[in-house]
Amino acid sequence: MKKLSGRIITIERTPVFLGQDVLSSVDRFIRQMHLGREGIFILADKNTRKHCLSLLMENSGVMADAVILEIEGGEGAKTLATAERLWNEMLEAGAGRNSLLVNLGGGVVSDLGGFVAAGYKRGISYINIPTSLVGQCDAAIGGKTSVNTGILKNQVGFFYSPKAVFICPRFLATLPAAHFRSGMAEIIKCALVGDAGLWRRILHHPVPGLLSLPPGHRFLEELLTSTVNFKNRIVNRDYREQKLRKVLNFGHTIGHALESRSLLDPGAPLLHGDAVAAGMICALFLSTQKTGLDPSVNETARKYLVDGFPPCKADLDSIDRIMEIMAHDKKNFRGKFLFTLLSAPGYPLTNISCDRDEVAAAIQYYIGIVEG
Ligand code: GLY
């Protein structure tokens, strides 16, 4: 294969190209891999169609005739009903087994698009071009695809890997500040569970500076490279999340429940990263109780997260509701709440069982912090 531009990290046989110029390699990759012989379909949401499609098209000739599939923005679009609508649109447009789906968007687009690709005619090829920070550092890599069921997140899906992922930080210039912040929560998660040195380097950056790093900034590229490399090490050893991959769920056990709960409220739901930041505050507290995390480490991390991320709506009355939602989570097992906790930054422990009282105490701790 001719050299394609960008740093290449291979995750579960999927090349991940990372760099400012990676879009110039997309056409060559598609041709070299003989993809899209029966047409190319681009899945975008309303926002990425408006703000990101032109940058992709400027760099691609092979996509000039692609059929654009559009969805609404946001988690609410990640449903079986949307997938069915997209399958019908692809059938009507004549998509075949050798068609290619290009997912241009954030985590919702890559989760849903991967799911659509996995199901269409029992599986067609797809590539991910993540445009959000959550997508670039996490969601678009590792082959997890899913839709939500009701308010429960990611309950139905497949492990089904893309043919390639192209991570171009230039897309981040189109991202609203709140969505950039949301992605930073996933980067902080990777540092806390996998890279104590990276966590220390993050702490050298005051929160406002970290949350406003411009797309071309060297530290942002370092953060992206480190998190993609970290995910690479995890996913290559445990693609199907039997054990090790669960480290990536740090902050997600309570975070997902808060995110699901917010779907019941009127107005915009919580952003994924904001919910994960709240979930990490709870998980750090539980780590001091259950896995020996030094309280001063908890304090530093908690302060950083509280300074950086908005409080999530949770009140004492909603603790039961949050735990009810958690009971459906696939991360939990036979009535026990299973957490990924830390004994220190870089030292995660998976499947730590916590009972209802311990979980309630962690949520109360969070409520006390954001209200105090
Ligand atoms: N986003 C968590 C994982 O890919 O396992």
C-alpha cells in the first residue's frame, strides 16, 4: 500500500490515521481497499452536514457522487427506528453488499452508522471520520456500534469494526465549546485510568486553558495521540470487553444513568462527557472507599472536574431513579453494581462490586459537592 498521510495506529486490524492532513488520504485508501464498488453513502447529522461535509468533499473526488443520509443531531436520533429509516433509504438508492458507508460526525453518528453498516445485507464496509472530540478520542475507534432503547443507552448493538478511522483535528474548529468540553472528559478518563504521566501533564494546564485548546495546538494532538494509543492497547487485548476493556467504563456506570435520566427532562439532554465527569467524581469517591485511592488524589481530581464541567441535575429524590436505570446497565451483573475504580491514577480495577448504600452515598457525595 502506498504511504498514506498521518500517524497510523492499528486497532484490531483497523488502521487509525491521525493528523491535520489525513483527509487527503481517504480517496487513496478507498481505492486501494476496493471499497464502495456499489456506491458510497455518507451518514451525517444536520450539523456535520452543514459544517463538516464541505471539508471532506474538498479532499475527496471519489465521494463526489455519494448519497448523503441525514439524521437529526443528538442522542435522541440513535434509535432502531432511525436505523430502519436509513436501511430503507439505502435500499431505495440501490446500495449493495459492496457499498461503503462513511460516518461523518460525532459519537452518535459512528455508533448508529456502525450499527446500520453491521445490519445492512448482513454487513457492509464502513469507515469513520469523527468530527467531535468524543468521537476522535473514543467513540469512533474500537468497533462498538449501538442504538439506544427507550432512555437506556447502547443496549442493542454489535462489535463490528470499521475498515479505517480518519482523525482530523481540523474538524474540531467547527465544534461548539460545550461539545469540546464533553470530549475532554473522555480524555481525562483515559489519563486517570491509563496514564498517570498524562494526568500530571493535564493538571499543569488550568481547566479554562485545557477546555479552549485550539485544533492545531501541539498539546491537543498529544492528548489525541495518547488516548488513541491507550485505546489501542486496551482494545487489541480485549476487543469484546471480557475484562480489561471495562477500564474504559470508568465514570460511565453512574454517568450513563445520569445521561439516561436527563432524557426524561424537557430541554436538551446532558452531554455525554458532562455526565461522565459527574460519574468520575462519584467513582473517585468510591475509589477512596473501596480501592484505597489516596484522598488527596481524589481531591485534586474532583476539584479539576468540578471547575471544568457543569453540575448535572441530580437530587436526593432521584437517587432511586438513577439506581433503577443503573440496574438495566449491561455493566452490572446479578443485582450488583459493578464499577471500574482506581487504586491510583494509572491503576484501574474492574468489576468492583458496590451495594445500593455505597452507590447512594457516592451520588449524595456528588450532590453535596455541586450544591455546596
Ligand atoms: N467507549 C468505551 C469503549 O469503547 O469500550
